[in-house]
Amino acid sequence: MNRTLKKTSATNDISKDELPVAETFLSIQGEGFNSGRAAYFIRLAGCRNRCAWCDSKETWDVSKARMEKIETLVNLASGSGAENIVITGGEPLIHNLNGLCKKLREKHMNIFLETSGTEKFSGNFDWIALSPKEGKKVIAENYELADELKMVICTPEDFSRAEINASMVRKRCRLYLQPEWESRNIILPEIIEYIKGHPSWSISLQLHKLLDIR
Ligand code: SF4
């Protein structure tokens, strides 16, 4: 595990002592490099991207979320017994994550980020999973910081979009193709064939959905 602290930078907002939370839970990371590892999920509310196929639309509206003190979130996370924390959303970078990451770091937790990359970076993380969304511009800095590029594939046309995004990340960034869940039976054989011919990519399955867990 990469324990090097990532770059920390200023972001949209000043770090606040509370954040809007859609849900928190202990589960298994189902996607990408850390797939299969136990993790405590902090799903923050708020997203400006409004992707048509979003499976987390309930997270968009911050006004419907519960506000939680960062201290409370950190206590919940550390009390869960998890070593790994996944900060996800919504789009978590819509918030300033410096304060939350600082407090989690004090508890010696591994901190993973799931982001679409469309908002200014904040916080520091052991692992940054970047999942660009079609038609949504990724900020250049977020390409530079990504440890993992995860491209959701619905149709064969998405492979070229995946390659364009792969050309923007660092050489050591891990590359994953993930079938869109509703299209998986149709697109999975095409992804398998694509990866055979393009071995820099690996497959990411939504293990939590296959296991029928949260
Ligand atoms: S970025 Fe993620 S949370 Fe936001 S609308 Fe798109 S899929 Fe949904």
C-alpha cells in the first residue's frame, strides 16, 4: 500500500468541521485495485455532474443529507474496526476534504478516494481512484494524482473514450475497465476480448453487487 502522503492543495471551500453525509457503512470494496478489501465507506452528499445513468441520484441533493461533525465521522470509522476508509459520493471533492483526511490520518487509517475528477482536489489519500464520466471535464491536476483510472463501459464506443483518458494519467496509474451493471451481460464478452488485446487494462467487476452486499 502506498503510504506516501499525496499533495494537498486549496480547494473550492474552506475546510468545515461538518459534512453532509448520504450514508456510512462497513463493507467490502467491490471495485478496482482495492477490490475485496474490507473498508468503511463514507458516502458524502452533493454532486453537480448529474450523470443520466447515475446509480446514486439520492446523493445529489445536499439539503436532504444529514450533517455530521468530522469528529463523529472519524469516530464511526475508527469504531468500525476498519483499516481502510473509502470516501465516495456523490462527488466527494465538491467538499473540502482536508479536515476529514487530517483526522482520519491521525487514526492511522488508509484513506481511499473515489472521484469523477470534476472538482478541485483537496485532502490527502493513500489511493485515488479516478472514474471520469462521459461529457464531464476532468481537472488536469486530478489526472496527475490518480493511482487508478476506472472507466465504466456501456458500449464498444466507450473503449476509445477509455484510451483517451488513459493517455492523460501517469504511467504507473492502474487501468481498469468496468462493465456498466445493467449492460454487463452484453458488454462483458467485449471487455474480455478488449483486455486480451490491450493488456495494460484489467477488469473491475462490482464485486459488492455480485455478492449482493451493500
Ligand atoms: S459523478 Fe457519480 S454521483 Fe455524480 S452524477 Fe455522475 S455517477 Fe452520479
